[in-house]
Amino acid sequence: MTTLGALVILYHPSDAQLDALRAWRHACDALLVVDNTPQPDARARELCTREGIALLHHGNRGGIAGAYNAGLAALFRDRIDAVALFDQDSSVPAAYFPTMRDVCAGLAGRAFLAGPRIFDENARSFLPELATNGIGVRRLHIEPGTPMQRCAFLISSGCVVSRDAFDVLGRFDEPLFIDHVDTEYSFRALSRNVPLYVVPSLVLTHRIGAKQRHAIGPFEMTSMNHSWQRRYYSARNAVQLGMQYGLRFPVALVPNLLTVWQVVQIALVERDKRAKLAGILFGVADGLFGRLGPLERTRPRLAARAQRVRQG
């Protein structure tokens, strides 16, 4: 029998997000919660102890990538065949685990990544499912009743990683810390011929950013409204992807075009323009010079200033 575990990453979780863990306890074969909050969350510890849920405090070492690595290593040591990754705000449909368990059984003994379609609550639309030949991308035509299809990219939330895939691909890239961690893993899978699949019958509701629509004359623009820190990581890691994979997969340069588009959005419709644009500028510079890791290491003065603002 194929075993499917679940790994849930917490970071300053709300009471509602903690309560949702109860439903997952019996839906999968093994549930591990990684508390990535810098100081252990007492509510999470209390709930997991009461419900018999395995809990690991990781303290944001290595960011989201470090939390994934710690959790996956623990579950695969327990001989789980595949593990589904989740953010704390993911809304998991009832059919998710039965369907994904069937997918895993059909691909048993092989290295693979598989994920559902992602419906962005903020944008009220599906994220595009893409295929690539390494140079360009094309959008897949997805219908709910169609069988699973090969794709080029999967976001981490809802993605199933097989034990064989983890053996081939290794750990998530902790120096990236956050943002584009899943994009890098997708490119690594492409480079090592590990297939990625989208499962059309499954839809995972997810909230990406704090999107807002803005009317500019006859046109409409959507802003993401990420913090300047997230803009920093996104821009920096996009540069790294381009440098690492651009020669083999020119499509790896596309995230840098998205950085340019972020500059336009910020300049036209977002608040805190100066801080966000500075974050992007510092991120591009650090990406070019290979200064990676958490902001506290790469830009300690900026990190300290941000901490003072939060505390004030």
C-alpha cells in the first residue's frame, strides 16, 4: 500500500489555521507540523499534543526551504512513500488525499512531483498551468475531467514529492530562503528529468499576496502589495534563477521580467514606493553578487531597521 503523508508549515498561525489541523489528522497516513515561527508557538504545541499530531519547531532556519527540508527528511525516515506540502492557509478539498494517494500508487517506485490546480482567491482565477521546451512556455488546456498532464512548474502548496524524487533532487535550496524556492525546485526537476504533473480533478484554493485591482483610465492593473522584504527576496532569487538555469533553460529569465513588471506596479499604484523599489534594487544587486540567505545576514542594517519599526 502506498503511504501519503502531509507536511504543514506554520508561521505565526492564527487560531483558525491551527484548528484546521484537526481535520488533516485522519485524512493522511502521517501528519507532521513544522512550526517555523522564530519562537515556539505555545498554542501550536498545546493543540498538537492534545490531538496527537507530530510537531517539529524549526525556528525559520533556512526559511521556508529549511522547513520543507526538515519535515521531508523526518517523514521519509519513517518510510512514507510521498509527502504533500502545505502552507498554513491552504484550503484542502475532501478529495485531495484519496485522489493523490491513487496518483502515488499509479506512479509507485518512480521519482515525480504532482500538484492540483491552484485557484487564487484574491484574483478569483486559476494560476496558469504551463509547459516548456526550455526556451518558451505554453499554457496547458486543462479541463476538470481530463487525466493528469505533464507540466513545467508547480507551486509548493499542495505539491506531492515522492521519496524517489527527493532522493534524486535533494533538499530545497535554503540560501534562497523564501520566494522562488518552488520555482528553483521545478527547474531542478526539469534538468534531472523528474516529471511534474498537474492533476486536473483537484483544485486547491490558495491566497497569493494581497491583490487589488486599480483603474488607470480605460485600463486595469492588479497590484500584489507584498512588503519590501518580499520584493527583495523575489528580485534577488529571480536573478539567481536566471544565472543558474538561464543558459540551459532561457525561460528561467522570465522571473526577471516579472520583477520589471513589479517595478511598474509599485510606481503606479502601490504604497511605500521608496521602500519597495529599494528592496528590489538591493535584491538585484545581491542576486548578481551571490549574497544569499536571510535578510538579517545579507542586509543586517535594513533588517534591524525593519525590526525597530515593527516593535515601535
